[in-house]
Amino acid sequence: MTIGKWMLSVGFLLSFAAAANANDADFKLKNKTGYQIDAVYVTRHSSDVWGKDILGRDALDDGETLSITFPHGNGACRFDIKVRYHDDNSTAAWSDVDLCEYETITLYWDAKNQVTKAVGD
């Protein structure tokens, strides 16, 4: 293999790896809260601004899973996630979630103890 072909091959592999890495923080959101979710917000962990709803459709019913794709850029991995529930417009938020580590984030609600939790799968 000539040096030119080798460099072209290496360049192709690096560009492929960069493209694959650009979407590392996209994830699947699974709703196991017992309630319908009407809005989902995702922001970098270091940000104080939530931005717009990225749900991409009207609602996420209990038991449903939805793929979330959002603009995150620059290889960021740590995000905060907030949802708004349908029943009473209340919200719940999870801080410092590593979306590069987990493919699916499952949201739970423990009504007895009034506690929400997010588990990465």
C-alpha cells in the first residue's frame, strides 16, 4: 500500500470515528413513571438554561420508549434532563447524567416515597 493510500484510509477512518462520536449523547428515553410525559428538556450540565422541548411529538405515555436526538456537539456527555408531566404540569429533573455511557435512560417514580430516579441501561 502506498503512503498516499494509507493516509487516505487513515483519514477516512478518523472521519468515520468523528461522525460516530458526534451522536454519542443521543439516547432512548423510557417512561416508567406511571404518568404521561408532555415535555422533555435536555441541557449541558454546566448550563442554567433549559431551552425548548425536544420531545418531538405530543406525549410519551407510561411504558413507552422514544429515541431522543438533540444538538449537543463537541463531544459533550454530561447533561441534565427535565420532564413535564401531563396530569398536573409538575416537573422532575435529573442532574449530571452521562449520556455517552448509557444508551437508554429509564425514568421511575416512587409515589409512596415521593422520589423520582433515572437509571441508565
